[in-house]
Amino acid sequence: MRPTIRTVAAKAGVSIATVSRFLNGSAHINAETEAKVREAIADLGYVPNASARGLATNTTQTIALIFPKLSGPFFAELIRGAETEAGAAGYHLLIYSIAGSAAGDDDQTLGLLTTKVDGLILASRGVQQNYVRDLQRQGTPIVLLGEEPGEIAGDSIRPDNAGGARQMVTHLLEHGYRRIGFIHGPETQTHAQERLRGYCDALHAYELSCVPELIVPGAFDEHSGYTAMQRLLHLHPRPEAVFAANDQMAIGALTAVYESGLRVPEDVALVGFDDIEPARYLRPPLTTVHQDMTGQGRLAVQMLLARIQGSETPPETRVLPTELVIRRSCGCNAPQTQSIEI
Amino acid sequence: MRPTIRTVAAKAGVSIATVSRFLNGSAHINAETEAKVREAIADLGYVPNASARGLATNTTQTIALIFPKLSGPFFAELIRGAETEAGAAGYHLLIYSIAGSAAGDDDQTLGLLTTKVDGLILASRGVQQNYVRDLQRQGTPIVLLGEEPGEIAGDSIRPDNAGGARQMVTHLLEHGYRRIGFIHGPETQTHAQERLRGYCDALHAYELSCVPELIVPGAFDEHSGYTAMQRLLHLHPRPEAVFAANDQMAIGALTAVYESGLRVPEDVALVGFDDIEPARYLRPPLTTVHQDMTGQGRLAVQMLLARIQGSETPPETRVLPTELVIRRSCGCNAPQTQSIEI
DNA sequence: CTGAAAGCGCTTACAG
DNA sequence: CTGAAAGCGCTTACAG
């Protein structure tokens, strides 16, 4: 049997209130009694029961990270960042992935989950809006990751999609490319929209216009990047450079270029967005826009904890800067070797 | 205020015991009363409090996955597998990463964590052995992932390292290579040891011996693979093929080959182990041994849940098969294009 | 089939 | 500085 606070109190010859105070440092304790309590705890290997504590304090010291089931491997970084930050604050991290479309079953376990946590980081839109509103009304803090707040009034975090895209396209323009294709993401996703906007903004700044012919749809996956690139390569004249709205599509696009017998970047430059792990291993290594997922995870936890600790400032949305990562697929002469961490 | 079981009972005009029975399906309820309860719950948007339930039942419906802080991105797959399987069984997943070496601080939050879960999957050796034994004595089920049970008598899961390595080296031998180098992992890691064993076994089966000159140490990271390969390339005669004990080292090794002006596989074949995501994007795409991390995560959860549900069969260690993934770095003429999911 | 009541292991006013 | 006691929201024998 696990020892309880009563076992400890008995062994130390004090009341359970004293043990509790020692545990929480919630009141001064006579040095002698403290020593006895400390010893009893150590002897028994006592660990307080989280459920009992949770029930008494209406607090769990854990937060949840909800993400879509089909999220790319770079959610790993998000998790890592969140876990690190939560751990540092003495919180635990519960993760939960939801199917997205057909809620239903999810909804129930998700409901149960929310009573296990003090707050949620929502990195998925798969959650029913009204459900989220319910939670908020009940006072559960929520921060949205990579999504517009929309109807939900709450803190949110997203990368600077438009800014990153603008920077990328400006870089291509500086290379001298003028006919630049864009492989778009799903129209419904804010990320995709914003990246398209950045693309157009950059062109406009050069007094170029954003022509529909050069903008082809994609679905943020490898295969759609492949077919999109095939379409672009059939244009006359061919684009000098192509900007894929994410790296996965850029990978597919790269294959399409090779299969057509052309070379990157000599015949077409090709760049992406996200800086997923494989990007640097491609041939040529992919020039792309880095998003700091770990940083997003950490920041989300920080913002959430502030709310949990009672912050009442108005909802805030933080836009995290992105970073241009120049490799070789844009035509730059970046270091040839695959990078080695020394 | 969140509704409690009392609110529901009052609204439905029944006792809290009846509501509880409805919630748990633990007894037959008159159809009429059931309808009233169901309605009250829906109206109020009632969700049972996990802490209270946990305290009453000494159960949490959540399990923990503990992994090393510095784990590669392929722990993402492990998490994914575990989450899927846990979710399907109505369990939640708590994740926790530990620094490994200097326990201390970790130990405390880890202790608290264990009272939040019904069982643990340990994918890290960073946890103090005696601590784990304590948990086991107290009846907390544990399954070890990727580690030998050692002193801890418990279920465990690991990939067939020796078998996978043997298969890989046999493949190289079938190519006709006879002088095959091995880049070893850290001596202390079972995985590394077993892969070395597989390498030697395969050679022995061809009546070749496992010569120390051809076995160079590495640390499972890119840089050590790089330097190890440099050493191997300076041997006379040069190895015809090199087997790196993991893909990360193979990536470093590949760079070393390029820098020396040689080609893979024409001048040296090069293969790895793990099949991490970048492997297929390398030039040439890396032949390697695939480990099913998702499968390991799922199986771990299955085994753990069986224990939680009271299974008392003797501790079992399951060895998961690996799979040879032939790409081009071994000299095979696998499909040239980067693979596309259609 | 249903209810009253005890109990799970904590925390925290309330007294002293 | 310390203790006795109430209460957090559930579950589950025990009666009926």
C-alpha cells in the first residue's frame, strides 16, 4: 500500500495539516517538527496523491496539447518545446490528437480530458467551436496555435506567414527571377492564404503583378506538389523560379523537375516554407523559410500559464518571426556539404 | 461554476448514486429515470470530474510515456503510436522527457507524475533503477521500450537489432562486398551492441571474421559518423562497404565520402539503421533497416493496458521484427525518383 | 431498481 | 506554530 498523508503524520507524530503545510510550504513550521516530517516522508517514500490534491484544490498542474492526428513530423518539435517549458514550471503535459473531421467519439474523451488539465493549447481546428466556447465560459484558459482566434476570443500564436513568404519571394527577385510560380496550399487554411499574400506583396513591391496563371493549387502534401509542378513546367515560358507554400510540396515539385529532365536551380529555382528536417538533405538542399516550432510550443505554454495564474489582460495574438534559410535550390552558392553539427 | 453530480441529480430528481450508475453503466436503470438523467446531463453540459473519480477509484485512465530529452525526431512516431492506441482504449497520454544524467530535479516531478497515471512506458534509462523498483513494488505497471529489462522485472519491447543488422550485412555480402566496415554506436547501449553482434554473425555465416580494424567507434550522431568514415576511408585497402549502426551516423559518413571525392555506392557502399525520415531524401537514397516505432508505441500501450487490467502472466519481452529497406546507397538499382505517395 | 452514507487523500479556513 | 474538522466530487458496499 502506498503511504498517505496520514501515514506520514502518524510516523512524524504531527497532524496531517502540518504535513500538508510542509509539502506546500504554505506556512512556517518549527524547525524540529519540519525535520521529523521530512524524515518520515523520506523513510516512507511518500508521494502526494495527485487526484486528492486535484480534488481539494481544483487544480491539476497539467496542461494539454491538442493537435491534428495527421500532423507532420514537425509537430514533434512543438511537443518538445511545450514539454520543456511545462516541465520547467512544474507542470505535466497531456497530449491528445483528434481526427479532425468526424468529431463525435473524440468529443467525449476530449471532454474528460479537460477535467484533467488546467488549460489547453489547441493546435487543431478539429475541435467544435461551441465546445471551446463552453470551456472558456467555464474559465478554462486556452491558447490557439497556428490558427486565427476566429470566434474564440483567446490568446493565439502563429508564425509570420506573410512576412516569411514576402522575404522568400524578395530573395528570388533579388536573384533576378521575374517569372515566379507559386504552389498554393488549401484555400481554407489561413497559413496558405497568408503565404500567398506574402508572395503577392513581394511582387507588388517590385511592381510586378500576381498573375493567376502562375498560381496553382496544392494540398500541402508531396503528391500535390508534384502535379502542381508538372503544370507549371508546361507553361510557356516556363517559370524561372517556383515557391511552394510548404516544404512537402517542394519535395514533390523537386521530383517533378527531375523527371522532366531539368535541373534545380539551373533550369528552375525552387524554394519552400517550413524548414522540415528533410529540407537540408535534399539535392540540392532546399532554400526555405524556417519556423521555430519549438519556440511556438514554449511560448504557448508561457502564455497559457500566465492565464492559469490569473492574468486578466486582454487576449493577445503573437506573431512569431520566421527566418530565411538560404541553401542551394534558389541558386545561391551556399556551402556544398551537408551540414554537420560540430 | 461547473455542474457536479449533485447538480445533475437534483435536476433529474434522482440520487447521485443513480447518476453515477448511469455514467458508469454499472447497474441497470429504469428506462424512465435513465432518460431524465441523460437529459439533465445534456442540459447542463455535465462532465465528470477526473480528480474526484480518480480519488474514489484509485485509477486515472491515463498512462505516461517517458523518453529521453535528447531523443531524435523519430520519437514522434513512438508518441503517435502510443497516443493512437491509448486513445482507442479511452486512455489519455501524459508525456515526460527526462534529462537522463543528472536526475535530482527530475526525480521529484517524475514522482508526482506517477500518481497521475495508471502505468508507465519507459523509453529511457535515465530513470533511477531503485525508483522504478519502488513503483513496481507498489503495483504500478511498467513496460520498458528499447531497453533490456535488466534488474527491473517487467515487460519489455525492443526491435530485432541483431536480426536487422544481420540481414543488412548479409545483403551487402550478397552484393559481393567482403571488406565491410562497421561504425559502432556507444558501447553502453544495448542497441549498439546487438547491431554489432548482427554484423559479426552475418560475417561468420560467410566464414569471414569480424576484424577490429574495420570496427570504428561512433556516438550515434552525425558528427561521429563523419569522423568514423574518414578513418575507414584511410584504411588500406579501403572497405568496399560500410554499415553505420544508425542513420544519423550514416548521414555524417556520407558527407565524409563526398568530401574525399569518392562516390556512393560506386566507390563505397554505405548503409544505415533506423530508417529515419531523411534517409529516403539523401543522395543516393539510403538503404537501411526500418524499425516500426509506431508499432512499438502501440504494442507498448497494449501490453501496459493488459497489466493495468490485471494480467498476471510472467513478464514478457517482445522483439519486434525489422525490415530491410533497399534504396540505392548499397549499390542496388532501386527506383530513381524520390518516392511519391500517390 | 434506487437511496443514504461512508470513504478515497488531500487542503484550508477556523481556533487556539 | 499547530490541530480538529469540513469539504472537494466522485464510487460503491449496504439496505431496502
